[in-house]
Amino acid sequence: MAFLFIGLSCGILWWTQQLHEIVIPPRQYPPNNAYDAYKQIAQAMYDQWKQDERLRMIERELFKGQEFNPAVPEADKRYCLQRRRPFLEAYRKHLDQPCVAVYEYDPLWLMPELAMFRQIARIESILIDDALEAGRDAEAIQHLRDLMRFSEQVRTDGTLTHYLVGSSMIKIGLRPIRQRLMQIQSPETLDALVGLAQQYEQQRAPLKTAIQHEYYLGLALHRDIASGKIKADDIQAMMSNITFNSGFERWLYESGFGLRLTWRRSLLEWQQHCKSVFAELEKPLGERKIPATNLKQRINQMFLHELDLAVDRELIEVAIVRLVGCYAAIRRYHQQRGAYPPSLEALRPELGEMIIDPFTGKPFVYRTHPKRGFQLYSVGENRRDDGGRLSVDQRQGDLLPITEGALPKGQRPSQTRLSSPPVWLR
């Protein structure tokens, strides 16, 4: 009996010591944190959406696809903008405040506000497009500048989910600019786009920070499983990311036994994998080789399933913003000198790293033609020079400062024409 008591005591001591190895820093928030105000705005937007059936129906139609639906009647679009405009005015009041994403290192923490943040971006996108169509370029740029600032605040010190939502908001805001980019003639607007891209370079939230916070979330999951704070029933939705080898294995984990038995091995794998990811994230964008997310332990398969998506999303986002800035600088150079710059290196004194393709670490592909204009593009996700073609498959083709919607209909990629002809810009 004494031996049993001693063994049990040693087991408890060992178990407690393992938990003490998991060190998670407390979350810290600045005074007058803008994110608190943004959460209140998001809640008010959601309450309005629930109470207004007409608004719900309009927004479902208006934002059905990747771009807002132009077939929605103008009266309905105006109704939506009129109802939502007060929230746009409200978020702008907090853009100069310090902001840190509000959540705790709790795997069960819900972030319902993020859906409304994305909705703000969609509405701003409509206003940007309307302003450009009416020739109010300065107004459009101001809307975009505010939205990009808001997007960075949303993902400051946030998780991977915060990061991806912020990235999506930037993409949504840039879409109408890229759609109408070749129609912009004003030197002031071109200057503003260069300045916007330069500001982005200085202020963008790094992916590494989001991965760091995701790492702590993973530690918290292991800690809470080991201590019994989290049960299998609490994380059923998270376990949907796992492909089990057998029905027995599924039962083992869904019953909770598998979670408790494997958490220690899982923790070591988690720490080792994240360590190798952090080492790569220290490198310049074009030199990173992020290890594949091929985690063996089932607990870890519930996390970082978005890492591969986030790594490519960061490169795409950086490439697009830089391309828009470079395009504007090239156009401005042409307006001032009557000729396109001989190379992107001629713009480096002003643009610096903005001329670099984050997918390669080298300058973007750039060439000129006396009659066609110029080409400017990133090689994109496939890291292959496809000649400046846009593709239906976003993972193929090249990345350009414009969208396919900016091309004449006969040149746009489609299901029958998988890629566009080489795109020349003016």
C-alpha cells in the first residue's frame, strides 16, 4: 500500500512538472484599446442585420460572389449603404488609437466580430468603386487608406484567423482599384497610390507574430487537455480537421482517452515544428522554405491547418500591394519623362524593397515595348514565369497589378480559356 501511495505521488508530481513546462505569457492590452470599440461596432452591425430582413436579403445578393454583384438594383444597393454608413463613420474615429486584437489563449475563444469586419471591407469596396466611377479619386484613395489601416489594427497581435481576415479585407479594398487602375490618369492619384504602398510596407503586421500567437494557443490546448479543463466534447468541431485511420481511432479520441494519452508526445512535436517554422520566418520573404505542415499527432492536426494558406496569402498580399505601387510609379515616371523607366532598378532609390517580388526575392518581371506599353508582374504561387498571363486557377499564371476584370472581355481567362494572352499595361 505504501508503495502504491509513493508511486501515485510521484506520478502526480511528474504530471504537474510537465504542465509547469508550458509557459504562456499573459495577454496585454493598451489603455483605450481601439479593438474594444470595434467589437461594439461589429455587435451593433450584427444586431441591425438580424432585425432588418430587407438588409439581410440585399447583402446576401450584393456579396454573393468574389466581387459585389452589379445586378442588384441601385435602390437596394443605396439602401444597404445608407443603413451601414454610420458604422463606417464609427470605425474611423478609432484609427489613430492603439489597437491589439482582444482574445485570450483559449482554444474555445469565439471571435464573431471578424465576420462584420469583413462586411465593412465589402461595403468600403462599393464606395471605392463608386468614387472611382464618378472621378472622385481622392475620396476613393481615402476610403482605401482607412480600410487598410483598419485591417492592420484588426490583426495586430492576433491569431492566424485575425491575420487571414485582415488580409482578406485588404484584398477586398484593393479590388476596385485594381479593376480601374489603367483608367487612372491623375498624377495626384498615382502619387497617393505610391504613398499608400510605402505606408503599407512600414506598417503591415508580420505573419510571424500571428504564428507566435497560434503557437501559444497550441500550448494552451495541450495544457488544458492535460489538466482536464478541456474535454473531447468541447473540441468536436476542431477534431473535424482530422482524418482518422479507423473507426476505433476516432472513438478513442472522441471519447477523450486518445487526447489524454498522447498530449505529451503531441506537445513535443508541436514545439519542434513551430521552432523550425519560426527559424524560416526570420528570413527574407523570398528565401523562406516553410516546412510542410505534416504533423503526425492528432492533437496538432487541429492546429496550423491554415498555415500553408497563410504563408501564400502573405506573399500574394505583399506582391499585389507592391505591384500597385510600382505600377503607379512607372506611370508617373512616364508622365514626367515621356518614356517608361528602363528598369525597375531606376525606381529603387524611391521605392526600395517595393520593386522586389516576394515569391523570388528578385525584382518583379518588367519589360517595355515601344507600341504595347509595359509588362509588370510577379511569378505568383507557382514560382514560374508564365509570360504575364492571368489564369482561372489562382495558383497558376502570374500576379499582375490589375485584375482580370480590367481586361477586355475577349482577353479574360475563363473556363474555356484557362489563361489570358500576355498582358501589356499602359
